[in-house]
Amino acid sequence: MNKNLRHKLKNIVFAHQQSGYNTDMTQKPKVTFLPVNIECSFSGQVTVLELATQNNLLINSSCGGNATCTTCRVFVESHLSQLPERTEQEKETLEGRGFADKERLSCQLQAFDGLVVRLL
Ligand code: FES
């Protein structure tokens, strides 16, 4: 590998590291929970509420994850532009309540690598 190409690859890896993306393909994707600053790895499809519960982090969920109570609300602290659309159930429940874009129902939000959420 020539010196110029090696330098370009090094810059790309550095940029990915700075963006919060997982550049080590052998590592599982992770979500970070604040303010406790705990990283939880996962595989497959899992909601933020399920991931927190699997890792003994308490998020209230009065309706059992059915998107009707809003007690599982979290604040998203990263990747705001990459958040998946709210589910239809989440939209219906939050309609007229004035929730900010970064306020999401953890029972409806699918975990993805690099996501950082703040527990209430
Ligand atoms: S657990 Fe009730 S809205 Fe998410």
C-alpha cells in the first residue's frame, strides 16, 4: 500500500471514530445510556426499552411497551438526523403533546449502533 493511500485510509477511520460509528466490525453494536454512561451491546432487532431492561437499567413502562403511557420516554442525545421515523402508534400517542423530536418512546425506538439516550 502506498503512503498516500495509507494516509487517506487513516483519515477515513479517524473520521468514523469521531462520528461515533463502530469501525471495528468484530464488535457488536452498542447503545449508550446516560447519565449512568453505560454502553449496552446488542444483536438483532431490539428496542431501546428491551435493551435497557436486558441490562437492568430501569425505564418505566406502565403500558408494557404498547406505546400508550409515555412513561418510557427518553431523550436522544446523538444521531438525531438518523433516527427512524416514529411508529404509527408513537405518532398517535404523542399527537398534540408537544414532544420534541429528540423525545422518543423507548418501547418504539429500535436500537442502532452509536445511539446515545438519556434516561429521565
Ligand atoms: S412503555 Fe408505555 S409508551 Fe412505552
